[in-house]
Amino acid sequence: MKDKKSFVLRIDQAAYQLLEKWAADEFRSVNGQIEYLLQRALIESGRKKTKEQGEMPAKSRKQPG
């Protein structure tokens, strides 16, 4: 298992409640939902490669031209 970095996250109550509901809808903990969303954002922004063949999703790759 990879080491994970722990840190404090300050978030307003309304945003937390929305994340809590979203996480429950997808059968995740709030922490798991935040991790999932951050990983997706990193991949979609081109800052992290996907595991499949080390390629970025097609919609995230820059088009030539």
C-alpha cells in the first residue's frame, strides 16, 4: 500500500453536506469521495496519466493544430 499524506481540510458546512450526500449516493465515505474527485481532476487536467498504457483520456489530450 502506498503511503498517504494526512492533512487538515477546512471546508464550509454547506459544501461538506453536499459532499456527504454525493459520497453516500456513490457508496463512498466523504474522504473516499474527495480522493476520487481529486484523482479525476488530476487526470482530466493532464497532470496525471491513467494506468491504462500510461495514456491520458482522449478528451484531456491536446489536439494538434
